[in-house]
Amino acid sequence: MMYNNLFKNIKPFEAILFLFIFVSFLLTVGIFVDNKSNEKLLDFIHNLQKKQLEQIEENIDSYTNNIYAFFDNLVLAEAGSDTKYPLIVYNDEGVIYDNTTGKQNYPKPEIGLSNELVLKFSKELSSGNIYYYLRKDGRIYSSYVSIQSLISDSSPAYADVVIFDGVETLYSENYKEFFGKLFRLDEDKYHFLEEGGQKFLFSSTEFRGVNIGIYGAMKNYFSGLSSQNNAFSMPGMVYGIILLLLLFLLKIFISRFAFEKEKFEKLFQLEHEKFKKIVEAIGEGVALIDNNYNLLFVNDYVKNRVNGETEGKCYSVLAGRNSPCEQCGMMDVALNGELKNVRFENFFSCSEGYFDIIWTPLFDEKGEAVAVVELIRDVTDAVNMQNALLKSEHYLKEIIENAPEPIVSFDENFNIKTFSNEALKVLKIEPDKVMKITDIVNDSTFYDKLVTDKFVDNMDLTIDSHGNKSLQVKTSVSKIEKESGYEYIAIFKDVTKIRQLEVKLIQSEKLSALGLLAGGVAHEINNPLVGILNFAQLLSKRFETGTYEKKLIDTITEAGEQTKEIVQNLLIFARQKSEQKDYFDINDSAEFALKILGSRIKYKNITAVNKITNSMRVYGNKGKIHQVFLNLLVNSIDAVDTGGYIEISSDEDEKGSFIKIYDNGKGISSKVMAKIFDPFFTTKKVGQGTGLGLFLSQAILHEHGWEFELDSVENKYTSVKIYPGIDYAN
């Protein structure tokens, strides 16, 4: 079927042309090559051999120049086994340096007194070397090179090289009998030499005192010569066959092209209609622009926005400008071959709005950008919606930032997104340092509730963050579910002052209850105590001084008096009002604390010493100062081991007079020291402390305007100094 279509498309003149070429080919095969043609061929081979000889001369000259430069720049002390060239150095006594593999004691060469480079060819066919000698600095420097290495790239595979002088052959790859005749031959002509029934074509040239010749068998240079007088032109026959085949293939190609052209034109038209329908159905603008900004094609979307005008420069037709737009990226796309996207406002001269312009290069078969496809997308609604959303987000952000309560929003990975100004102030957070909510809240229960509950209401938390030793807050958190995950809005309410007031209220209630209890106990003890003292005094009068009975009764009387004094102190403590202040001796508070805690001191076998010798009258609430001494002394008793030491003393320094309570207990670490005055902070076991002693003591002393200093070294001591201030009198 294919052959029928091919022959069907052959024209008559093409058939005649084919027959003419075929006959010409047959005539060419029958033509003989005359003697003149053979002579031209031999001249060509001779010229080829001369060029090969010139290349060999250039190779030897180049290597000779390199050797001379090597000898001229050589410093013998720097020479080593890694020298680029073989090197043998002679002096008057013989070889002094040899880096060749032979390592033989070569005889000193005879080169005369000349300082020029001497080149000699070896006279042994087996060695095939060129030797170089140079006299320098009283030495003779020698090197050599294989002749084969210099002629290998210049001598063809079908020819051999021979070097000879006027007497003998110096080098040959293959020895021939006719070498003895070479020195008599003229170098300006080619010569025929025979050996073993085979003809060789020989050419030579003179070089540096020797002759270099090149020869090759005639059959290796050309074939098809049956004799010197007649031969068929094989190249002509081959050329004819090739020409015939080319013409035949050209005819097939032309016929096939003509047949397929119509088919592809119809297919192209069909695909063009499909492409046009697809482009129109996109619903976005499409324009094809060449590298000179000329519009080649636009779809109906673009036509409707430019009032039907579709010819001219793109910036003129589309944007109504006299020059390309400043934001235009079309030329960058054409030059770099990369897609680019730019957003324009009011891109069309006849239409307002926001448009995304996307340029894509169109390449030819060489991979060069010949045009650019411009996609025009109307994003006005999306931009307006985005602007409204940004405005809404900005408005909500301002609401959060200016809210009167501390508000923090964060995502499900606990990354903080926004802070209210009140949060920065109340929580004392440094935004540059705090990146996660976990940097503020360290309570694991809080995060468990975030996972399980949708809303966390008024959860009590203690925050330890930047600049905050301890902050009591109530936290409410709302969980918001989004496509990207959960987000949380947390509201913190600072209840530290409320907690402190609650603590003071509880303590006040405790003190009030303790006062009532102390008053009741004092009255209950005081009544039988009066009877004990009265009867003891009556009994004392019945016995003589110094008797055993008298001593027992005096001991009872003394113990009763001490008990009476303790009861009186309890009554004073119970009846003390919080606002009542007066002058009193601060030593009374020290003695009161020692007596109240006397049993605990004796139980631990503690040595407790009061070294306050001078009266120090101060102005304040005696009951509250009693409480301070009780709290501090309790801490000292708990801190020291059995058999420890506690001392209460008075002294002066540059700040003024002070009372010091010292113990040799376990001291306070630097880590604990930072939280020692926090309410409810305690290092004691559960049930042994409330964590309010130092907190209340510091509050009472600050209320009085007294200074309070605490010094401690871990595992050594703790010292507390109380400066009553200037409002006291000795």
C-alpha cells in the first residue's frame, strides 16, 4: 500500500531525471584513470608525507626547547627523583647525579667546549633515543628522550619513519634492505622502493645534520590501482550510488511531506478550534504577546474590557499607557524563561479593580522564548474580602490589646499570638523572651484541662515568670476550633492582693481565736494558781529557813510566780488591739518568746541565750512585735539540730541600733532565698508549717516602718537583723 502511494506521487520529469542519473553513473564506472591522474595522486601522497615530516620536526624542536629551558633553569640542589625529565650530571671525575632507572656509571660525553645545547641521535637501532647535552657551571647536563614518543602522533599507522645520516641508519621501526640506498636519494622528490615484491613510496627531509624519511606501502595509501596504466574509479562509483540513494530518499520525503501537510493542516485547524474554546471557557483573560510587546492574540474576556481593540502594543491597548508598566515582568520572563506573578490595581484602562497578572514563556524548538502568555485574573472580590478581614482582625486585636483585663491568645502548640497591654503590665512579661504560654504557666493540670474541656472557668494558678516571684491569678480559657487547629483565649485575673487579704483575715481570725483562748486559759489557770501561791506562802511561815520543807515550799512558790508571769503575758497578748501602739522595751518581746517556746528549746537541748543587756524602748504594737519574735524564734528552733545554739543580741552599726536573732542551723540556699517571703511557701514537712511566718513578720515590720535584713549561708548559719528605726527612746 505504501509503495503504491509513493509511485503514485512520482512525476514524469522526476522519472526522466532518475534515468539520466543512473546512466551517468554507469558511464562513470567505465571511465579509466589515465597516467596523469595517477601522477596527481602520487603528488598528493608526497605532499602528505612532507606534512607528516614537518610535524615530526616541530615535535623534536618543541621538546628540544623544553629541555634547554629545563637545563637553563635547573639548580642541582633542587633536583630530585621527581624531576620531569631524565637527568644525568657529569663533572671532571664522572657522574655526580643520575635520576634514571639504569643508575650506570656513564662515561663523560665528548661535546667540545661549546656552551650551546648539543643534540645527538643514538647510533643503535634498538635504543632509538635522542640525547641532549649542555655545558653549564663546569658540569655537563645530559638528558634523553625516546624517538618513538616524539613521532607517535605524527606518523600514521600505515607508514614508518627512518632516520639516517650519510653513512648509516640511525633509527627505524622496521629494518628494510633498501635503507642502504637512502642517502643517495633526492629529498625534494618522492621515490619508489621495492622489497619482497612490494612497492613503497618514500619521502625525506634534512634536519639537524641527519635525514628523516617516511615510507609506506602503496596499497596502504590507496587501493583499486590494478596497474600504473589503467584503473577503475571506485570513488566515482561510490559517489554515484550515494547520489542515487539521496535523490530517491528526497523524493520519498517530498512525497510524504506533501501527503502529510494537508493532514496536519486539518488537524491543526481542529486543535486551534479546541484551544480557542478552552481559552474562552477559562473565565479569565488570556493574551499572547511577542518580545516587542505586540499583541498576537486576546480572548473575548480581554476584548470586552478594552472595547474590542486587539491590535497594538499591550501596554497601550490594555492599560492605555504610552510605555510599559513599571511593575511589568514580561521582559524578565522572556529573558529568564521563568514564570512571574504581579498584582495590579486598575490594570485595564476601562475597568477598575485588582488583577493578578501571570506571565508564562512560550518556547520554540530551540528552547528560546519567542512569546509570552499573559493570564489576567480578576481578584477584586478576594482582595476586598481580605482587606475587610484584615480590618476586622486589626479591630479585634485592638480590643484585646486595650482590654482592662490581662488577655493572652495562643494556638494548640502553645505559641503565643497576641497580648493585651494589661497582660504585659500585670504578668510582667517580656515579649522578646516569652514565646509560649508554657513560659508563663507551669501547671500541668492547666494543660490537661485545655485538652479535655472546651472552657476553663476561674482556675486558680500560681505564675512564676519573668520578674514575678509568685503571682496568684484566676484564669478562664475559651477553646476556639478552626480549620488549622485549636486556638485559645485566656483571661487572667490578678488575685494576689485578695489572697494576701484572705491570709491576713484568716490570720486575724486565728489571732482573735488565740486571744480568746489565751484569755480563757489564763483565767482558768489564774484562779487555782492564786490558791496555790496563797497556801504556799502560809506553809512557808511554818518552817524554819534552811530546812528541807522550807526549800520545797520556796520552789513551789517560785514555779507559781513564773507560771503567774506567763499567764499575765498571755492576758496581755490576748487583750492587745491591732491599732494600739505605745512605748515598750523590746527585750520584753524576746523574753516572752523564749518563755513561750521554752519547752521546745529544752526538748531539743538547744542553748538559747538572750544577750540584750541594755534597755531598748521602741514605739509600736507590742502584741504584733511579740508575734514577730515568736515566728523568728520558731524558725530558728526548727532549723538547728539537737544541741544547737540560738542567740538574741543587740548592737549598733552605720544604720543604727538593731536586734539580731542568730542560729547555727542548716541555713537557707540561694534557690529558697528567692521565695522565702512568699505566702504559703515552706520547706517544712506537711503539717509542720503554713509558710506564713516570715511573710507576716515582714508585713508587720514594714507596717511599723522597721527595717528587716536576713543573712544566711547554707549549712552554716542564719542571722536576722531588726532595725526599730528612730522612733524609740533609751
